[in-house]
Amino acid sequence: MTNQSFRDSTQAMFQSTVDKLGLDPGLAEKIRVANSTYTVRFGVKLRGQIHTFTGYRSVHSEHREPVKGGIRYALSVNQDEVEALATLMTFKCALTDVPFGGAKGGLCIDPTQWSVDELEHITRRFAYELIKRDLIHPSQNVPAPDMGTGEREMAWIADQYARMHTTDINAAACVTGKPVGQNGIQGRTEATGRGVQYALREFFRHPEDVSGAGLSGNLEGKTVIVQGLGNVGYHAAKFLSEEDGSKIIAVIERDGTVVDRHGINIEALHRHIRNTGGVAGYPSGLVLSAKGPARFLEEECHILIPAAVEGVINETNAANIKAKLVIEAANGPTTAGANEILKNRGVTIIPDLYANAGGVIVSYFEWVKNLSHMRFGRMQRRLEETRNGMLVDEIGRVLSSNGLSGISAEFRKDFARGASELDLVRSGLDDTMREAYQGMRAIWRADDRFDDLRSAAYALSIQKVAAAYAAKGL
Ligand code: NAD
């Protein structure tokens, strides 16, 4: 059995939905293709010699602008992958009503092989190449972090743009995922993992969906296996174990797997990985070497969270997956063929274009914040606090004048508190994740042609993109 490439899988999922929707073939083709992919090769003098790097920026759809999508640093980056990721961004944004088109970037590099200074040099040079062609621009093309990059790289890119556009008052909006102190937004770093948590909470609010997956109750006590304890996997695992009572029983990493049926302390394991570069030597639970770590995707658990790379659930292992629910925190972890196998076996999949949308949703908030030049809540917070305080005090006064016990100081403090930027970001993210789930679920439940969440998600987002093109007169 052959495993499809990431791009073939994305195209197959797109095509099967388009066929069912009966979309005009010309329009379907326009939506399918990536509008452009720019390849750049640039040299950087490092360690006494010139090193040539290859990078990409692919724009899948400009039905809305700016286009949006992360920049990935990995040796495996190639044009097919970048285009597949850009395609997913188009549908992710449409599904969650984030008003952007889809894009993605990548640089073929192993970031662990270079010092911080060298990485800054390489990143600034890559950014320069993209900025001078408007492939990084606040109103046209706005990158964000992805695998191998984070707020540090985004800060370098933002600074590089500002140096090249000294009079652009909106320069900070050229990239999202920046550090909070450098025009970033509270809650962006955790956003994708937080979104995975909100997606699961919403799933468990629908008893029909829960029982359909062969589960019951809520997230409390559910056993979870996570692949990849990077930005997305770490935050998802941390929030699920610390706030929802789920038990992370295995973490699959590049160099091995940590297994503990009693539940892994995610904070401690994450600290260990940060300090040592891998899971080897972790002093708790059972640490197994890298030999065939992906085998642990097949272990018994309630929820499987692939949060590393694409194609890990494929035609060779799909029949052995024992999880009842798979939530795709990574982009493209399940190939189209494996998707069919899992569906036929009754495994529910919460698809990537919904499950990991938290990052782009909060990136949208950051972009709006940068354009408004003011943090969220700055004007209302104290007013809200004063009004809430007055209300609680008045209720307390009425209660005590009727001989009833008053309101506790603790409740007063919690209730009166005005919303901070982080409160507002989490509220906006939660609302968007709930609405998007309900949107795709409505199609899944009402329309027999779309018999899983993924095809429903594609149907909803393709229809939205088609409507945007139609409104433009295409
Ligand atoms: P990251 O670089 O922070 O972390 C990736 C983790 O996966 C690392 O710990 C790495 O060691 C591990 N890993 C890599 N290959 C592995 C393998 N074969 N087996 C086991 N572990 C492996 O990356 P990230 O930002 O957390 O991104 C992870 C996934 O989530 C990617 O698919 C990315 O496209 C997707 N995603 C990220 C964001 C974001 O905001 N960062 C948003 C949406 C989607």
C-alpha cells in the first residue's frame, strides 16, 4: 500500500468535497490551485564560508487579503508541503471566519544546527528577500510562527520590515506571533494548544457526538496520547491535564516516548526536554528509546493528539489505531487513505483545519491590535470594574437590609474585575472555536453527503471561499 504525499492528501480531501457539492468545475479549479509559490535561494556568509539556503512563500488564495500563514523551519520543507499548508490555511481561515486568504512559508534548515546569532542572520536575510517582493506586508501577506519558529524569529522579521519601511505606521502588523513586549498579544504563544482544548470541550458538549465516538462523560479522566511536545502539543497537553483532569499517558517525541499510565507531569517533562533537548533520561515513568516511537500512536487511549508532523497516521498504521477520538493538532497528520480507514472503523477525527485554528484566530486579534495601536480592553477595563463593583455593592446592601448574609469579598473581587487583554483573547478564541464547531457539525448532522467532520469542514469553507469569489464577480 502506498502512502500519499501531504499535497496529494489535501487535494484528495478537497476534490471529494467539491464533487459532492457539485461546484462549477472552473471555479473548483480556481479554488484548488495555489495562486503562486515563490522560491528563493540566498547566500549567507557564516563560519567563514557562504551557505546557500532555500526558502518558499506560497500564496494559495487571495479571495481575502492579507493572506496569512506561518513560516516553518525544517529540513523537510519543500514546495509540495508549503503549498499543501497554504491550502489548509485558506480553508482554516474561511471555516473560522478569520478574514484572511491562505499562505505559508518555509525554509529548508535544521534550526538546531545554528547558533542564535546565526539564525538571526539567516532569518533577517530570508525576511529581506520576502519583504522586498511584498511577500511580507501588513496589508498583503502576514506570516506567523510554525514548526521550528517562534516569537523570537517573528520579532526579527518585524524589525527587518520596520528597517525597510521606516515610515509605515502599521509596520508591526506585518507579522504575528511577536513577543508581547514587541507588539505581540497576550495568549498568542499558547493559542493553538488552547484552541485544541476549546475544540475538545466543545466536542464534549454534544452528547450525540461523544457517544458516536464510543465515549461518554467529559474530559475528566480521559486517557490521552500526544505526539510532539513542542509549542502546540505542550500547551494542549498542559491545559488538558491541569485544567480538565485528562491523563496524558504517553508523549511521543523525536528521540523516544515517555509512558506513564498514571499521567505524565507535562510541565516537568517539558522542562526536561528544554534543558536536555529530548526525552532521554527523564526520571519518571517509562522512557523508551526512539526505535519505532510512532508505534505508540497505536496504543490504547481515549484521545490521540498528533501535534508534530504530517502523514504520521497513514495506510500502514491506520488499521491499528485504538484511540476513539483523534484531534489533529498538527497540520495534515492523517493521509486521505488513512482517513477513510479510520472513518470506516468508527474513529472520530476532529480535523486539522478546525482543530489547530487557534493560532491563526489569535494572530487575527494581534493583527487588529497592531492596526488599532492599542491593546484590547484599555478603554473599558476600569469602567467595567467600577460598574460591576457598584452592582455587587448594591445587591449586598439590599441583601443585608433584608437580614440576609452579604456577598463575600472573594466573590466581589472576582465579579468586579474588568477583563484583561488575556481574558478577551481567550473569550474571543473560545467563541470562535465553538461557532466553527457548530457550523461544521450542522452540516455533518444534516447532510448525508458529508459523513464526517472533515468533509463537513471542507464543505463549509469551500462554500465560503466560493461565495467570496462570486461576490467579486468571478
Ligand atoms: P514545534 O517545532 O514547536 O514542535 C514540534 C514538536 O514535535 C517538537 O517537540 C519536535 O521534537 C516534535 N517532533 C517532530 N517530529 C517528530 C516526530 N516524527 N515524532 C515525534 N515528535 C516529533 O512545532 P509546533 O509549532 O508545535 O507545530 C506542530 C504542528 O502544529 C505542525 O504541524 C504545525 O504546522 C502545526 N501548527 C502549529 C501552529 C503554531 O501556532 N505553532 C499553528 C497551527 C498548526
